[in-house]
Amino acid sequence: MKFSSRAVQGVLTWVLVGCLLLAGFLGAVFHRSLALAAGLEVTGAPTTVPSAIFSPAPTLVAPPLGNGTVGPAAVQVEGTAPGRAELESRLAAMDVSKLAVGADKLALGYEILDATTGEVLAAKDADVVQIPASNTKLLTAAAVLSAFDPQDRFATRVLQPETGRIVLVGGGDPMLASVPAADEQALKAPSLQDLAGLTAKALIAAGQTSVTLAYDASLFTEPWNDTWPVAYRDQVTRISALWADEGRDASRVRSSDPALLAARTFASQLQAAGVRVDAEPAAGEAAGAEIARVESLPVHTLVEQALLRSNNSFTEVLGRQLAIREGQPATFAGAVAAIRQQLTSLRLWDASAVLLDASGLSRSNRVTPAMLAATMQHAAAEPRLSVILDGLPVAGVTGTLRERFTDDVSRPARGVARAKTGTLSFVATLAGTTLTADGRSVAYAFMTNGSPDGWAAKVWTDQGVGVVTGCGC
């Protein structure tokens, strides 16, 4: 039988297609073996460069250069400061009716200052003294940061007057912990456990495996302020130069003898580290050679934390440290004298001011809105005091201000203003810094005393900051 050439070509074509299909099928089934046989799959280090198989990447051409260098970024210029008449008019228009309900005597005062120049932008009864509550902490912070180097630290030490006897000496570290923080994100404050480990190592190296333990907290005196009600014992620990965890026990209850509690904790940690402690720790005097120590976080961090947490105990301890620094006795009166001394040198002290503590718990404290505003303006202008601003909560965002600034009047300050709160019964104060709608940085202080409606009083201070922040006037 004869076949035409066209028929032969057709058959060959179908045979070729079939072969290709078969090869594809076998390749799909046995792809790894075929690839290995062909030398296309690499199981170790490559033996060929990619360009031998793949097309080379296109050559990148650099963009053309300009005809000159890029100039420096423009310096940001602060906006126009608010006009005093307009700003005072807006502040005077705020509703204060709820504050006055049931108030025998209502005091309202404020001052707003240009943060750069110190010019008064608005004021009302700014020179009339009121109870500042926790805004007292701003004054203490400014004084402490002015007196100390930001990197200064306070040591808790162990001394050995003789073989077999050691003394735990408090150095006034407000944030000394019993054990290291478990949270890696937490501040790494020193701990008694750290100190116990160092002490045990030194003792064992000297051949001592048992000791008696004394403790010395005599750096500070006068643990309680006579103007504080007994009920404040859940707000502040009895002030001591030696404590751990702010003088709280395992149940978070504040101890009436924080130094003894710290010594007992230290004794148990020493024993866990291999050194037996004979007998109950007893009060003693600092004496002998130093064998171990731990040092506090730097002063600037201690101040920041005291403000951020509005911590009364921390602030009172910092007041005592300031007293010692200024040559005053480590008492409440000594701390106040040292604060006054520092603020006077900064030209921030007002002759009408009265302070009886460093934290603001005393209802006998009296300061003016002008004094608080000036302190905030100084903190904004002086880099040494900038830690104060770092320690202030942000309106509507963090800390004590997180749940505030929610109404239409105060809302412009959310996320913009920073402030320290002050709250006691019949007392609401707020001092800090903010940026106006025109981009001008200002410092402010709002104070109100006498209103039985504590929430309405807080809202008034928040709204005042909201008016200032939203003022493009």
C-alpha cells in the first residue's frame, strides 16, 4: 500500500505530539529524577551561576543628578500666640454652674504663658493661693532636677563591722524592689535579691556561711506628716530610707515598719543564696567596710516615674534626698526648705506659697496658679528639666488623663496636651503644656477649690485646656 507524502507528514506530526505529551507526563511524575539526571536541580552548593540558565537582569541606570546639593530642612517656626483679650473671653465663657452647686466658697484661677517668651496670654486670679494637691509634685520635681545631676544614683549597701556580722544600710532608693522585675519591658530597678546574691558571694569567698544581720534606716527621720490624716496610710508609706516595693508586703499592704520588712526579706534571700542568718534582724548603726551594694535608677528616671505614677511615696523620698543635698535635715520641714531654696534660685518661688510636704497630700499647702504655670514654662524652656514633660500623662491617652477630655469643649486637647493632675476632696488642679491651633507652645495651670462636685471640677480644668489648645485666635 502506498501512502501519500501528506499522509506521512500527518502521521509523523501525531507521533511527535504523542512523544511530547508522554515526555511531559513522565516529567511530571519523575520530575526530581529527571532534573537530577539533567543536572538542573541543586541539592548542595550551586555549581553554575544563574546567568547560565536565566536571562540576566536588566542593567539599572542611575537617575540623572540635579544641578546642586539638597538644602537643609526648613526650621519649624512656632505659630502666632493667642491674643489675650480673645483667649480670656473664651475661657470666661466656660460653664461653671455645676461647680458652684453646694459650694460655700468657690475659687477658680488660671494662668497661661507663652512657653518660649514667658508672656502672660491669659490669667484669672493667678496670684491667689489655692490648695495644689498633687501639682505640688511639679515643684518638687523642678527643684530636684535643678539640684542633682540627672545621672546621680542612691546606693543601698551592706557593711561588715566584724566577722560574722553585717549591716544592711538604706540609701533612700524609692524604687528598690524585693526581686528583679519579671517583665522584660519593665524598668530594671535594683533589688534586694541582687544585693543578697552579691553579699553571699563576698561572704562565702571570705569563708563565712553564717552571720547576724542588722539594718540602718537612719538617713531619713520623721516618717509621718502630722498634717496627713491617718486614712492616708493607704496612699503613702511611712517614709524610710530603707524599703523594698515601696514598703509593701506580699499582699501589697503598706508596712508600718518598711525597714524591718526589707531586712527580713533580705535575710531570707541571703539564706537562699547559701548564707545562714542567725536570729531576727535588728536595728543597728552603719559601720564597717562595704562588701556589696546596688545603686538606684538615675535621678531623672526616678523623677519621671514619680510624676508618671503620681506616686506620693516616691516624691517624699526625693524630697528627703533634696534636703540632704541642700544641707537641710532629712525631715518634712527640711525637704520643704530645700524645695523653696532651689525654686527661689530659679525665680519660681512665690512669697505667698506654703508647703508642708513634697507630694501634695497636705491640705495645708498653698500655691498660686502663676507659680505652677511659671514652673511649667521653665520646664518647657530648660533642657535640664525636660524630664518633667516626659513624666506627664497625655490628655485622653495615658495615665491619669486617659479617661478624660471626652466632651466637645475639652476634646481639642486630646493627644496634644500634657498635664499633671491634682485631686483631693474639693480640689482639682491641672498644670502642663499644650500646642494651640496656631502651633504655639504654651504652659498653663488651672486650679479650683471648694466645689463638692469633684467630677465637674475636673471637667472645668480639662475644658480650660481644650479651649487653649483649640484657640486659633
